[in-house]
Amino acid sequence: MTTTHAQPHVNIQLARPVDYVWAVARISIGWIFLWAFLDKTFGWGFATPAAKAWINGGSPTTGFLKGSNFATLAGQPWVDWLFMLGLAGIGTALVLGIGTRIAAATGSLLLVLMWAAELPLANNPFMDDHIIYAIVLIGLAMAGAGNTLGLGNLPIVQRNPFLK
């Protein structure tokens, strides 16, 4: 009597050139989120001077929210923590290509809130870079951009849709 062992079905799809474009866009936007987190945390002197760094007692939300539609939220510790956790989590997920759908949804929400904080816009009646980035994040999720140049093809990610 012979026994046969079924081989697991592996769905390997070769990446197309457009998949690499989406992957580079994913990593690039992820880096924008991660860099904002790092600069606000450590004050490396790009957007945040060292004296205003989060680790030196500065508030990562005060500069942006002060004088905005959400000025009452500026500098509140719970807002600072949510904002910084969002920047770090969204950035890490996008760079690694894991949790791209969640990162796209939460990143889009964060970007739309930042857009709303700036209303009315100075240079356009409604469109700015926050909305463009949110649209690209949605495209990343729809294109499965975590699978190319990312960890989205790991078996654990493929078995758990919330990690895609």
C-alpha cells in the first residue's frame, strides 16, 4: 500500500513592474511617517529642534495643532501619545509590508484629520498633500503592495487577513 502526501498549494505570482512602483510608494510613504516619529521624538533638527523633542518634554502635536481647527487638542498628553503611536505604527507597517490594510486605513484617517485641522486651506479650495497621500494609501492596500519588497507573502500574513 502506498500513501501519497498532498503538497500544499503555494500561490506564487511573479511581480509585475507596477507592483514595484506600488512597493516603492509604500516604503516611501512609510518612511515619511517613520521619519516624522523619529524627528519629533529625538529632535534631530529637521522639523523639530532638539529643545522641542518629545524626549525633552516637547509636545509633538502643539506646533501643528496650535492655531488650527483642533487647537484645544494641542499638547494634550493623550493626543501626543495617539499621534506618536500612529506615526510609528503606520510607518513601521508600511515599510515592512505587514498590516498594510490597517496602516492604509489608520494612515488615511490621520491624514484626513490633519487636512481638516488646516481648513480653510491657503493654496487650494480643498485639495492638498494630505488627501493625495490618503488616496495613495488606499491604492497601496487595494494593490496588495505589501507582497512586493515586503513581508506580505509570509505564510503567517497569508493565513491571517488582518496582517495583509
